[in-house]
Amino acid sequence: MSHSEQDPNTNRDPGRTTPRRILIASVVAAVLVAVGAGIYSAGIFNPIAQSPDREADRGEQIARQDAERRQAWLAERKEYTADPKATPPGLPVAETGYFIPNDIADAPDNQFGDSVRRGYEIFTNTQTNASQHVGNGMNCANCHLGAGTVPGSAPMWAAAVEYPAYRGKNKIINTMEDRIHGCFTYSMNAQNSPSGSPPPRDGDIYKDLQSFFFYMAEGAPLEGNLPGRGYTVPPKPEDGYSITRGETVFENNCAVCHGTDGEGRRDPNGRWIFPALWGDDSYNWGAGMHRINTAAGFIKHNMPLGQGGSLTDQQAWDVAAYINSWERPADPRQIRDGLTVAETDERFHEHTPNFYGDEVRGDLLGDGIPGEPTAQQPPSIGAPRHSQQASR
């Protein structure tokens, strides 16, 4: 090809072409934005964005109504404080009759508010904010849904006004700090944490968590035994509970979130999304959730997530039995007191429906996951102790 036949674009100055292209692209973009804004303003997309027969977000409506009721109650309390002749305020309750807790977003801008916010962060992301004392994949909010606000999920606004209280678990009056210490010991399996123990007594973790609980419960009566506290256990079915039936319930309703082997789900960064229900990353044999009745109450009112109440009482009991028929970390009291499984069973587990000390699928439940420092012996004569409670 001769020089005169070469592509004329090869001799074009790129320094002149690039600014021109940028200018043209900018003009086109500006025109498109202007056209889009005009279409949006004209309401052309309104039928798509919000069809006439589409209902408003019910959850948002409820939240707004609860906030308004809470504010009205605060105003009544303020009036009564200033004038004892005014009508005493009642409880701040929703249409459902449940207590309306304070909103974390309204915590005061002072030292107390800072402690409340720290407590909230510990509660909702215990893995990060109390990591030295967590020995599994749990966060406090896994068992106390909605950051401790949901009725029927052991809400903290109900627990805060119940302590000090006598607990049959250790047969003494417990403070709220004692209760939190126990949760780290059992539900968070602190024995396997980096520190090897729950947070040290009188530490900031306890103080901040209690600030959060106290703030949530503002306006609740002391020893009120408020509706929605704890996990309301559904009536035990006449047919008892069955591990076999529970496995079917688990596969159909639970495995999608918690994994087919109950191992839970993590995001790509390793952070827990859904907790493990058994195995070394779950609660240990001393946690209250290992009791089949307690787990059935939690499941009935809260699971599957966002569909609480959708399972029958029978299904809730059956799947609770299935979940708690698998091995999990050892009961810390067994290690603390140097007990066998049989001795631990007799001392701590005989009074509730559970599978501790039983042999299920050829496995003695209670001797812990492999590698734990537990020296075990077979259960005593007559075991499995709880065999009359379930069909398998």
C-alpha cells in the first residue's frame, strides 16, 4: 500500500481527539439524565413502582405506630412527673398488648447512651465485640431475635426487670451479671474461647450489656412478668416427640438456612449468617436450648425465620428433638467438677426432657465433640435415661 492509500485516521492527533470524545460523552450523558428526570417527574413509572392495589408495608406501619405510642407514653409520664394530680401513665404497649421498648436510635448523647450503644453492638455482634470470650459461632441475638426486642424470643426488655431472681439451674439468687456470665459459659461456650472463660466479673462487657437492657426496659414494671418474656413452650403432643419425624421437618424447613448437617452458614469472609445448631460451633450441653421443651418454644414462635407460628406444636417438638439429638460441646460443669456423663446427667439433666447421657445413632451424647478434655464412662445401668420421652 502506498503512503497515499494509508488510513487517514492513523495520522490523526490523539491529543485533539480524546477531549472531543469526552465532551460528546458528557453532553450525551447530560441529555439522558435530563430525559430520565422528566419521565420520572411525569409519573410514567408510578404504576410500576407502586401499583394501586399494592398494600403498604405492614411492618413499617407497625413500627411507626409503636413509635408514636411510645412517644405518647413518654409525654404522659413527663406530665405526671411534673403534676402528681395528672393521670398516672400506663404501660407503653402496642396493639398486640406487648411492651414497646425504647429505640436504640433514641439513646441519649451522653456517657450512658454511649454505654447503651456499646451494649447493643456486643449483643448483636458478639463474635466481634466480645470475641475473646466466644468459643463457637453464636451471637446473643441468635437466641434473642430482633436485637432482643421480639416477644416470644426471650426479649431483654422483659428480662431486665426480672433480675435479681432465683434460678433453679444453680439454686441461688442471680443478678443480671450472673445471668450474662451463664450465657457466655453455656450458650457461647466460653470454655473454648481464646480466653478460655466468660468475661471477667465487673467488666465493661457486663456493664454495657446491662445499660442496653436497662434502656430497652424503661417504663416496664419491676417483677412484671411481662407477656412475651422467655420462650412460651407449646403443649407437649400426645404422641410425644420423634427424632425421625423431626428430621423431615428439619430438611423441609431448617436446612436451607442452617445447613443439611446443622453446621450453619457463613458469608465469604467467614462471618456467621445463620448459627450452627449442633457440633463444635453451637451451644454446649449446659445451655438451656439443649432442653427439648425450651427449643420447641423458641422454634414454635420464631422459626422458620420470619414465619414464626407456621409450624404445628408437633412439628416444633419433633424438630427440637432432632436438633438436640446430635453431639455438641461438653457441659462445662462436667469438666469443672470432674464428672462422668452419667454423674453429670443425674446431677444436672434429669429434671428436663433432653437426650443428654442417651445413646443415639450409636453415639453417647454428652461426651462432647472429638478432642475435648473429657474422660467419660458409659451411662449407669438403665440408660438411656430419657428413652421413655421420645420415639426414635
